[in-house]
Amino acid sequence: MADILIVDDERDIRELISDILEDEGFATRLAGNSDDAMAAVNAEPPALMILDIWLKDSKMDGIDILKTVKRDNPDVPVVIISGHGNVEIAVAAIKQGAYDFIEKPFNIDQLLVVIRRAMETSRLRRENISLKRQDSKGGEMIGSSPAFRTLISQLDKVTKSNGRVMLTGPGGSGKEVAARYIHANSGRASAPFVTVNCAGVAPERMEEVLFGRETPERGVEPGLLEQAHGGVVYFDEVADMPLGTQSKILRVLVDQQFTRVGGNDKVRVDLRVISSTNKDLAAEIEAETFRQELYHRLNVVPIAVPSLSERREDIPELADHFIAEFNGTQGLPLRKVSEDALALMQTMVWPGNVRQLKNLIERVLILGEGTAPIEARELPGEEEPAAEEGRVVLSGAMASLPLREAREAFEREYLLTQINRFGGNISRTANFVGMERSALHRKLKSLGVVTSAKSGARVAEVG
């Protein structure tokens, strides 16, 4: 149960407040000095702290305790009380992150109003964190292709460590999902997962967004790094981070602390860092737009996330997953995908990768009618019907070739498409196209097609 920690050097005061709050249904803990207070916070952060400014015979006064608590547990509201209160102390306390300030002798009704309001703030913060953590468990990885299994094997090896991971791969391939998978299966799974959209924050605001700020008007405003304390910070498209910010992030990685914009106090953080990029960081370093020292700090464990074209075998499973997801979140029809539609999706070009496939599924479900299986004609590129039933429309280039060359060109393109569809698996390709495996090998050789289970198929280079 969430409780309230009452810190006051006067026993009568802390016990009086405790009795009042317990009569109102709150659970309480008591501390008479800074050592007991910090021990209680470190043992289990309270839902709320009531803190006296002046503590006799203590190593730390109330302001020092406040600063420490807000540094290490920024989501805990702190209500300051003092018999020697004045406007200057109140402003100092609010500036350091206090929720509110009450003078002794306090009015019980006033105290209860502030406590209830602060507890509601605490409850909302906990719910928000809980929702964020549930969202962070969205790192559900879908697939069974060789390329996908290789990726999962690599991710599983880094989940239990705190090593920094650099995820590389094209846009839309699922780098953030992979980062969330690492977090959800790590020892930090119950702590925050905070995403820094390096390409989406204006360069002049990046430091405030990351480090937070302190102003006389608004007091302490924690940044993303502070919000991620104890958990994972994910630098999405880290190559787009401003050059000036890169040097400061480098210092954070070394010292595990920083100073808020406009502030003087050091803020200590415990973070695991995961980064991603779709750019060639070696080229960015060469162009002097990315710091080499930061690259070496972030690139401790490099993991490549494959494009959708490298894992076409996963398309049926991904399509079913997205259909079920849109049914659950938007109430869209729970449709199957026909064999023809699946075959077409496995042969399409996917520059947007998994994100593009997800968008396509959503579009088809929104525009389609009923719950009948999704047909190939509903997919992009299939809007125009053939000229006549049973006929194939030839491209201009194909139509201009002699029969033998046209046949070879068609066979080559058709077999390349099917082999890549099945991830380079010759047995499955042979079964689908209706050929013996040995006959397919001979045909591929005659057409100059080379294959591998890793890279699929390509036309052999002519020496």
C-alpha cells in the first residue's frame, strides 16, 4: 500500500500528523532525523513525504533532503512544513521541487486538503509510470525466419547485461521494438523506458529536453534522462543528435551525472543506453557530424535489424498479428489473408519495411468491407485488372524481346521472386513452383542465378 513518510524532529508533531492521517485512512511511516528519513526512502520510496525544514541534530536539513529525494526519486511529491517559514524558504523549497509549503502551526483542514491533492498527484504519476511500463512491454517480436531467429538470438544475449547496444537497420524495420524487447526481458523491466527522438527535437531545445531545466518561475522541470533514472534511455536515430549535445551526452555516459539547464546541482542517474540509426555512422564521423568518441561509447554491442525483404517468410505471421492488433485497438474486421494476397505481399518491394506492412494492413482493413479474406486485388499495384480474363499484361521491354530471351527473362525474374519470398530456401521454392529440387538447381544455373540461405537469390555477375 502507498504510504506517507513524515519527517520532523519533534516527536509530538510527527505523531500528531500520523494520527490525523491514519484516521483518514492513510498509512504512515515516521522519521525524526535525516539518517532515518533517507534510510526509509531508500528502503521503499513513499507515495508522499511530509518534511520539516529544520531538523535538529541531523546531518542534512530539509532542503538537502528535498534535493536528494527529488534527484533520486523525482516522482515522490514532497510537502514542506516549518515553524520558521517565510516567503524566501517557501520559494527555495518550491524551486527545489517541493509540491507545496505549509507553515506551523498548521490548520488541520488545510493540511488534509494539501495532502489529498498531493496524494492524487502521486497516484496519477504512478498510474502514468505503470502505463508507460505496460507500453514498454510492447516489445513483442513476431517472426520465425532464419534472419529473425538470428536477431532474437543476439538480443537475448544482451538482455541480462547493462552493456550499451547500437541497433542498425533501415527505417521501419523495428529497431525500437527490438530495444523494447531488450528492456522488457532485462533486470530493468519494471523501470522506465524513455525514448529520445533525436530527429524530432529542435537542436536549440535538445539540452532542455534531455537534461531538464530550473527557473525561478517554474522551479525544477526534470528532463528525459532524469525520467529514465533506473531504467533505459533509447536514443532513436542518434545520428541526428546535434553535435553540441553529443559532447554533453558523452560526459553523462562517463560520469553518470549532469546539470540541468539553468541549475547548479549535479543530478545523478543510473541508466542503460540503447541507440539506433539508419545511417552509416562511419560516414557521419568522416563528415564530422558525429563524434567518434561517442560512437565508441554507444557501439559496445552492435546488432543489425534485418529489413523486411530479408525476412519475407515472416510476412504471413506479421500480417495476422497486425490484423488481430487493429481488431483489438480499433475494432477493425478480423479478416484472414488469402493465399494469393500473401503470395503478392511476399513478392512486393518494402522500402518502409515492417512499418509499411502495418500501414498497408490498416489501410486494407479500413477500406475493405465485411470479414471475407483479404484478396490480392485489394493490395497496392493490383488496382488495374488484366486486359482479359486469363491474360498477362506484358511490359514494353518484355514485349520487345524475342521469345527465347523473353522466356528466360520471365523465368529468371519469377524464380528470383519466389526464392526471395521463401528466404533462399530451395526446397520450399521447388515445392511451390512444382519442380524437383535438382531440376530447379539446373534451371537456376542455366539462368545465371546464385542463391544463399542468408541473402536469398540474385543474378550472377558476368565476368
